[in-house]
Amino acid sequence: MAIIDSNGRLFGKVSILDIGAAVIILLVLAGVFLFPGTSGSVAQLGVTTRPVEVDLMVRGLTVAEPQALVTSMREEGRLNIIIRNQPAGSVGVKEIQELPRSVAVPQPDGSVTAFPDPRPELGFTLDMLVTLADDAQITDGGPIFGNNKVKIGTQIEVEGLTYRFNTSVVGVRILEES
């Protein structure tokens, strides 16, 4: 009796292809269980946590009642933030500064003076600077909120009980431990 017959069977019973597939499956299983990858997140090893303040600029947000929105944000005290379509947790609101809408008006002497914009539709438009304050992981690449780096220019979506809108980071301050 030949070791491999004309049909490619080992000792006339088992196909060589079946044996090859079984060996590959066993090697994959051995690799997964004997050499598992690192457990835990590498980003959390050797990082410190410090207080961070992040300034968000909101420009041209159209709202039926702008003052009610600002009051609601202040009363809630915390905002849920979403960075790069990933929830990044809840962050405290330190300050909300409403920014005036103005228009440049040329004067007869050639100078330019800023006056409040008189357009009626601006009663439904809100510009504000929101300062968020919370603890964040500090790495060599900067502060991290919810596994996302926060830097000037980062787009952050802010969500509360009755609102959800996009903002842009205009300032990041890493504070000393208090």
C-alpha cells in the first residue's frame, strides 16, 4: 500500500488538503492563545492626569431663544462631548461668555468704528466662548479626553438635554495640580 494514492489521500483514508487545512487552523489557534496581544490600553500606561481648560468657539448658532440656551447650559453644569464621532464623556462647564455681533461702520474722517449689528435676524443667532474644565490624561502628544487628543482646531460636538451643536477648539490650557 502506497503512502499517497492517486486521489491524493494519505494511506487511502485522509486527503492531504484536509490535513493541511487542519494544521493551519491549529497553528492559528495556538498563535491566538499562546501569544495573545498586549492586554489593556497602551495609551493609559505612564500618563498623568491633570486639570485642563478647553475654550470652544461657537459662531452663528441659530436658536429660537439664545438666552434660554445659555441659561440651560449654565444650569446643567456639564456637557457631553463627542470628538471625531466618538463619545468622549461628560465635561464640566467653567464659563460661558456671550460674544457681541458687531459691524464695521466707516466714519466721515476715514476711520472705522464697530457698532452693534442692527439686523433683526441676529436676535436668533448666538456667538459664544465656552470654557470647559475637567481632568484629562496628559501624554507627549497633548491632553486626551475620551481617547481623543484635544488640540486647537479640533472639532467637538457638544450635547446637552435639549441641544446638540458643533464647535471648534480655540484654546487649550494644561493647569498645574491644585
